[in-house]
Amino acid sequence: MSQAVSSPLYAAIDLGSNSFHMLIVRHVEGSIQTMAKIKRKVRLAAGLDENNALSQEAMQRGWDCLSLFAERLQDIPKENIRIVGTATLRTAINVDIFLRRANQILGHPIETISGEEEAATIYKGVAHTSGGSGRRFVVDIGGASTELIIGEGFEAKALTSLKMGCVTWLEKHFRDRQLSKENFEHAIEDAKKMLTPILQQYRTIGWDICVGASGTVQALQEIMLAQGMDEVITLTKLKRLQNQAMRADHLEELEIEGLTLERALVFPSGLSILIAIFEEFRIEAMTLAGGALREGLVYEMIDGLRQDNIRERTIHSIQSRYQIDTVYAAQVSELAGKLFHQCGGSAWIIEPQAEILLRAAAQLHEIGLAVDYKKGGEHSAYLIQHSELPGFTRAQRYCLGELVRRYRDNITAMPEQYALSGTSSKRLLRILRLAVLLSHRRNSALEPHVKLESSEDTLQLSLNAQWLDANPLTKAELEIEANRQTDMGWPLEVIAHA
């Protein structure tokens, strides 16, 4: 009997200026599965003196961390490991001392990458894990550097790495630990000066969507969600958080709902840099990217993952993993899309991502059947909301989960979520339920010819009377569904025509 061979592991280590990170993944069904994420706050940048020499204490913190990482690397093939050092290791004049011992500890060479290479790798991580089409403007605020990239697809068109970060700005502008208006203003204005040389170039190139990567933006999004805001970062929200921060006199007294103690020290400095970027580039909205430097490193080590449609790759991977009937999933998706457009499409549901979410829900609604039929919707919701889904934001994952939770049987109102308006999510749910019901024979050739018309929240579904008489179960289920939706205050009328 042949012995099963496990999927090989891949590891990416990022020796950052604030924290050291290790990401371990394996390649599963056309996507990557995270096996471990290990992070240690090393505060390497804080160990630089006025001559840019790393202190012995800072180097020792780094070596101690790498001793922990080394244990996990010993069973991973050498060719599947990538270790990079970033801004602080680029700057330190005694970096050779640190690297000599670090290489001995890890048993694997460390690459100190340039700012431009760091920016390019960050962009690859974003491109491999984030949805959306068109040109992207990517912002990554690290401990000692900030990377700004414009790209399209997998190709970067502009790459910049600036020597400012949440640790260096903390030491420069909040050294007295005062959260005063003056300190914030100085930090913001200094960041704007750093941005001035690239403003014209970036505005000329332009972008369609803006995404933020890594710790600062992730912390901001977690704060906003904890405070009941949606996941989209705007300048208004950033200013609101600045005002919340200034209510505390000292950095050690900073308490903001959703802000972790681990992130509190560098929060005001990172916030200041991001406010400057929003104001100077006139950014209207930013969402959190699905990945950054570490993801860029691992994805580029694995062949076959460079696909333009990240969401499509993710859906196919999940379908394969949970043995979903892909032919039927495509049937439901096509029917749902047809019903969506019959209702008026974007005139009826205005958010541009609505049809994408509807089709994703249609293709994944049966994922829970891999666990159990009776509570299939509940299991589907759990698996979607707790899985890594590159290409979908956290709010979109939650919305998808709530849609598939309600794809059959009794209907309940959609809960508050931040991917779509309440009206739009309700309308998507109605279409999804009808698409699943009308395709239950699991053969597109046996589907009825239907027409779905909308007037605000009133729907009229027209079908051939002969077809209904020949399919009495579907006819009965449509009557039940019409009653269920109407009882919810969502009028649905089923019309049989000759």
C-alpha cells in the first residue's frame, strides 16, 4: 500500500522594524492554507542610536526571537523558506554583526531587501489576496518605513519606500508621550513633507481603489468595527479616532474601544502618517488588504497561484476542499445572476460588489452539507465566516455567511452587516432563495423559463402554467416561499401564465 505524502510547507519570515513575523503555509487545492502565524514584538527600530547603530539589547531581542522561529524551520525544505529584513536592517550601520549570528541561529540566509523590493513584494501580497479590478493604490505603514505602490493586476507601476514609520514617528514626534494637538499636527505635517516628492507622479498615474496593508491599517479597521462603524476607512473616521486619542493626556493612558494594548504605543504615530496620506493624496476610501509582505513572499514561491481573478480562485479552492457539486453551483449562480438583472441589476441593488457577493453565495451555499444536512445553512455560514477567503474582505465574508445561512427553509431578516446596505442584503437573499428553489432538480435543462420583475420591494415571478402543473413540488414550494417573503413584509407574487 502506498504511503500518503503530505503537502509541503512554506515559510516566510519578515524581520520588521517593530515586530518579527513568521508565516507558515501549505498549498491546498489551488490556494494556500495558513498553518501558523508567529509574531514577536522586538522593537528593533527603537534600538537605533543617533548614529544608526543597533544597540546590543535590541540585537539580543532579535536573536532571542529567531531562536524560537528556528525550531519551526528545521522541518521545512530549504527551497521553501524565504527570510527578509526590512527598513531597520537596511539602515543599521552594524547590521553585519546582527546578521552573522542571526544566520547561524536560523541555519538559513537572511536577505536585507531594498525599499523598492519591499514595496514590490508587498504589492504581490496584496495582488494575490485582495479582490477588485482596476488600478490599486497600496499603502503599507511599517515600523520604520512606509511603502506606497500603484499597480494593476500583478504588475506595479510606481514603487516608493519612505523613511517614516510608526516606531520612528513615535520617537520623533511623541517622544514626550504627550497626545497633544501640537504633537499630532507636527507628526502629520512632517509626514506630508515626506510625501511631497511623489505626489505629482502618483496623482498623474491615478488609481481606482485604495487598500491598506499590515498592522496600522488592520488596527484601525478593528477599532472601527468594535465601535460599530463599517470596514471602510475614511478621513472623517481617522479624524474621529484622532480626537478620541487626544482625550488622553499621555500615551500610557490611551484607551480607545477596539485598540489592543500591544498596538497602543505606536497607534498615534501610525494614525498621523495615515491622515497625512489621506489628505495629500485626497483619498476618499480605503479597505484592508488580504495580505502584504509575507504573503507576497510565500505566494511567489508557489507555482500556479498567479490568477487574475482572486475571488474565482478562492471559490474554486473552497469548492474542491469541501467537495461541492460545482456543476450545480454554477447553475444556481447563473440563474441568480439572471434574476438579478431581470430585477433591474445595479438600478435595484446599487452596490457594485452586490452581484459578485450573490454569485459567490450561490456557488458556496452547499458548503455546509459537508458537515450535516439538517443544519446545512448554519454550517455553511460558520465555514465561510471562519475561513480565509482571499479576495473577500472581513465584512464581505460575514455578509456571505449570513446569506447562505438563510438559503432554504424558514426565512429570517438579515442582521446588521457592513458589506451592503440593509435593503441590498435583503434583496440579494430573496434572489438567492428563489435561485436555489427553482434549480432544485439540479439540471439546467429542466429549469423553468422565468421572469422576475421588481417594483421597490415587491417582486413578481412569472412562470409557465404547464411547467408548474408538471412540477407540483416546485409549485407548492413557490407558494410557501411567496407566503414566507410576503409575511416578512417583502411582497412576492407567483404568476402562472399560459
